[in-house]
Amino acid sequence: MAAEDNRRYNIFTNNKLIIEEHNERWKNGTESYQMGINQFSDMLPEELELYTTGRISSSQMAEQGNHTVIFMPPPHVTLPKEVDWREYNAVTPVFKQGDCSSCWAVVAAGVLESQYFMKTRQLIPLSVQNLLDCSSKYGNYNCSGGLARNALKYVRDNGGVDTQKAYPYKGVSEMCQYQQKNEIPITIEHICNIPKGDERAMAFAVAFIGPVAAGINSITGLHGYKGGVFYNKHCSQVLTHEVLVIGFGTDPQEGDYWLIKNSWGTAWGEKGFGRIARNRDNQCGIASDVLVPLI
């Protein structure tokens, strides 16, 4: 036990030095975002990859079919300068996935919560565990990863999803315990895909439809983000994680950004939320696989 504590302390000390050096550059204006100490600060890179990824690869991101449509920005409509769906009470509190790779289920629940709010003006937390346990036959792997798209197909075919209260999160893979009597009935008419890499179309979707589910690369420094507009010129566009994009805006110093709700708890980022560079060559692949269910 003492040996492991010693090892963790050494890892933490090294990571703390990296954070301090980065923040000196941030203070000098050569970095666009601040780093901070959080639950990932005593982890090695290979451990970070385990704890901060959860999206499986998809060979067919924009599936075609009767329930799939491609979003096109409406003509002759002006895009607002900023959007934050939290201001309209359309976003539930930040979720913490823990050591289960369930970001995809958190995001699927989140995008459904917001769309249900748009339709009914009721904001009801939906069961992440329901999606985690019950969408395996759609291509998801419980705590070993999945896709929000696959979870939404499950809800589409199931006709609803249980509430968070009725089917609470445990963060481990279990047998499906869905109960129709506890569900929120949801009819998904279409899964709407945003054209790959089109940040303008993505902004129109966020502004006029609501929060959207997006894939992102999470293993090029995002784990240490504390505040500001995240931009890393080395960030890969290989998608490893999923987030809920709940708005956008422009920072006076750092420019355009996407506002995201993450699933790493409130100790990460700006109380669990973050800002990712927008209109900068699809930073971290954030516009590569974006969708929203229409209910």
C-alpha cells in the first residue's frame, strides 16, 4: 500500500509540474486555456486513456434509413452570436461517469432530456444505467464503451427510457432491468445527422433544435482542462469520447468556442462544463460525428 501511495505521489508531482508549466504559458498569453488539478492528476497516460475514453469506433457514422435525416441550415435565418441552453433550464446537472466508460450513455440521456424539455417544458433526468444495461444488442458494450447513436436506436425501438430516479446509476454493467411503468415515453421520429465537419451547420442545429451529441478526441490534454477556450494544435480528430454540445459563443481574447457538458464530474473544467475552440479546423474532431434525435 505504501509503495502504491509513493508511486501515485510521484506521478502526481510530475503531472503537477506539467500543469504549472502550462499555466505559466497561459498567463503569458501563449496558451488559450488553463489546466488544473483534478481526479486525473495522479494517473499515467495509459490510465487516462482508460478513464477518459468510452466511444467505440464506428465504420458507418451517418447511417442512412427511414429514421435518419441530414440537417441543412435554414435559409434566410440569422445565426445568433451566442447560445447557452442552460439559461433556458434545458440541461440537467453535470454527471460523473466514474471508472465506467459510459460517456455515450450519458450523452444519449442528455440529448433526450433536452429534446423532451423542448417538447413538454419538463426537464426530467433520464436513466443512464438503463441505456448502459439494455442497448448491447444495438452494438454497445456496457462499461467497455459504446455510441450515443446506438443507445438512441434502442430508445427509438423501445419507445421510451426509464427515469434516473427509477433506474439509478451504479457505474457497473448489469442485466437489463428496464420497467415500462417507470419510463418516460419518447417517440424518436428521426435521428438527425449534421454534415461531417460542418461547424456552421452544427451551430444552426444547436441554436434552433437544441443541444446535440458529438464525438471528440479526449486524449490530447483535455483531461487537465480547467478553464478558458481549449485549443491544442496537436489534437487528433480520432474520436474517443462523447459530449453534449449545449451552446456556443465568442471569447474576447480566444475567439469562437463550443460550450460542452462533459461527464467527468464538476471537478473537471468550468464546474463540469467546458469551452472548445470553434471554427478552427474542427478542433479535436468535434464536428465529425454530430447528431440530435427529433422527437
